[in-house]
Amino acid sequence: VQQAADAAQAKYSPQSMPGFQFGSASVSIEAGTGRVLAIAQNTKYVPGAATAPGETSVVYAGTKAVGGSNGFNAGSTFKLFTLLDWLEQGRSINEVVDGRGKPVRTFKDSCVPGGVYTNGNYVPKNFANERPMFGTPAQFTKMSLNTGFWGMAAQLDLCDIGKMAGRLGVSLGDGTTVPLATDQPSAYEILGSDSVSPLSMAAAYATVAANGIYCQPKVIDKVTDSDNKALPIPDTKCSQVIDPKVAATAASALRGVMQGGGTGSQGNPNDGTQLIGKTGTHETRQTWLITSSTKVTTANVVGTVSGPDSVNLSRLTYNGIQLWNLRYRIARSIQGAIDQWYPGGQFPAPDRNLTRFVLRDLPNVVGMSQDQATQTLNSAGFQVQVGGPVDSDLPAGTIAQQDPGAGKTAGGATVTISPSNGQGLSVPDVSGQKSSDAAAQLHAAGFANVAECKQGDAVVSSTDPPSSTMTNRSTKITLTCKDSGKGNGGGPGGNG
């Protein structure tokens, strides 16, 4: 695996780029043991302060304490911790969430005094201008939709999300706790603003692959002296930090990332191995792709180590490939080799309760103004589409119909609301009356066009449209009559 990682870095990543310090790194960890199988990067190692391009003494995969690196902005790879907290709270990955990117002015946050984090009017944007939408956590994960995870976090506790990262071994590159788990958080952290080490992120995703067992990264298997006597090695431990059902369901969502239409699908070697994964992008400067089978997890990061803010990886290429797309080539190459040496199996089936479809109460908005109805439905978690005016005796502009009607339905569903044209009338029941009397009642009710029976004293049996039907006041109302010996509507025959 080390050879494959070295080869991938050498083939796809330049050692240096003009105008800024370019870095590319990968680290592979065995799920369930924490054994580090490979660490590779694009540069040449030199001790001390490197001066030549393409040389450094910093191990990009590591931390400040181990390797001298401050880490890289996690980008959307950090969304793992929101997903896990969502599931740990018993929420389903198939529950529809409002991901339209609305301002969330306050978040619940048990880490800060008062338990509320004030955010202001900030609204995140989606990568590549992806359209905000109602959707499910499974969809948001596959698409890596910022506004979707923003909507999820609005229903959670920011402190819990930060602590989830800590439980899976993730801290800042300098070794300190992520601010989200302290009294100095930033809501934007849920989308990956923290600088973290690839080593710690690989271990976090390996926890999902290992059914919720987190293992501290282990770089030494054994040390022996000249007499082949074993010497002590750093103590590393494995422990169950998340429920296996939560891990299995998270894996189910993360599998979508590596499948067709997922943001990480270009990094899949497509050799038949089931994979989970997650992409991450920090603006235009750093990109990630983390991939994992049930056996091995690899974190890959490509981007700027230092340089001007004007550097844009999407506008720079190496061997004809955009720099921010190098992650796919590197990941695909390394994962393909891993799948040969450490064949992965099937991920466990997700938990039924955590994949359930959640129905919501659809309110009745008939009689409301269009603005009030729209606001009511949006607040209840539904999308709104305005249909054309319909016949109704409600005031013009008032909502006269909604489809589907009030009751239980899937959250996020589109509800069509139709305003009244103010021209509708309900057809009164005139059955049993003489035709002339029935016509008079219909005229008095507002219907100008009434087709009476030929015999004015014939008894009305029905109307067309039927009684109680809401129809336009200009609609023709046709009476059907039955009179002894004279037939229906004055026609021949009859019942006698």
C-alpha cells in the first residue's frame, strides 16, 4: 500500500507549483486496528528548514506535534459529524429537511452560556451553485449540499456535533479541541472551516467502517533489540464510540457519495468493492477525498500549504488535469491497490428505524391568504406551488383548494395551492321542488343561466352540476324533472 501511495503521488501530483507552496498527501489506516499502512506526499523530505521548491520537513498528513503540520481545512469531510449526531438523536436519513438555505439566527448550543449560539443572517452557499432544496440527509450527503447540512444542524445541538468530532479523535492541527465543542464556536465549522490532520480524519472515517469502533492511529507494530527482544511501543487503544446501528446507517449514506451521481464517484476504482467516502472543498484552495472499504480507509488532500489568497486550484492544471481534480486520480489509484491487498466486504445493512420515511402533519390552509398559506406550509416543512384560480365563493385571492389536502404526508412534498376567483357558488339542493320554483331559487342564489323543465309544475329530481357542487356563477344549471304521466324533463314516456 505504501508503494501504491508513493506511486500515485509521483504520477499525479507535482512536487511544486510556481507562486505558492503546493501540497498533496494521503494516509491509509486499517479499520478496526488503527494500523497506519501508508503515508505519502508529493514533496521530497529534507531535515530542518527547506529552501528549494518541492522540499519540506513537514509531514502533511500529521499534526503540529507529530509531523509539524497545522492541518488543512476539512471542508465537507467534516459533515460526517453532523450526520452521525443526526443519527444518534434517532433521526432518519430519509427524513425530509428544509435545505433551502434560510438564515438560522440562533442554534441550540449547550457548550455556550445560555445554551444558544447567535449566528446572525449568514446563509451558506452550495458548491458550484447547486440549487438549495428540501431533501433528505441521504441526498445531502451524496450531493454534499451545504444548505442541507445547515438545515440539519439547525435541528441539533452544535456542541454535540463538536463533541462527536472529539469522540472520533479529531482535533485542530495544533492539538486543541475543535471550537465547536467549546464556548467559542462558529456555526460555519459544521461545513469544515477547521484545520485538521488527514491522519485524524482517516481514523474518524475508519470508525464508521469498523462498526463504530475508534482506534487510535498506530504507526509501530513492534520494536525489537539486537537480541530480538520486544521493546515497549506507544500504547494505542480501540473503543466503541458510536452505536453499530448508527455506524451502519451512516455508511449507507456515505456509500451514495462513491456511487453514480455522488461527488466522490470519480475516485471509485469500480472493481466491485463496496466503498464509502466523502469529498471536501475549502473554497478554491484545498480539496479532499476520503475513501474506505470495510478494511482500509484513506484520506487524500490536495491544495495550498502557503501562498496568496488569489491561488485558485480550479484554474491551475498539472498534466492537463485541474489541481482540485487530482484527488480523484490519487484516490482511485491507491484504493484500487488496497482492494487487492486488503479485500473489503459488504457493509452492514442500515438500521430500519434510522432509514424510516417520516410523515409530517400537513396543515389546512384553505381560507388563508396566499402569503399566509405559503408561510404556513413552508414553516411546516413543505414546498409550495401556486396553481391557477379556481371557482370558489371565498373572497378572490383567498386559497380555495390545496393538493394534497390536510393530513399526514411526506415532509418536503410539494403542495399546490389554488386561489379563489371569487366567482364560485355552491349549487343548492332543489330536488322535490317544482321546476319553476327551483329555477327561482337558483336565480336568487346567483346563477343566471338555468335550463328549466318544459313543464313548470314538473318536480325536479336532480341538477347538473349536482347539488353542493362548487361552480362558476355563469355555469349553466340544467334541471332534470319527473312528473306523473309526463316523463322526465317533459319528454315522452315516463314512469306512469
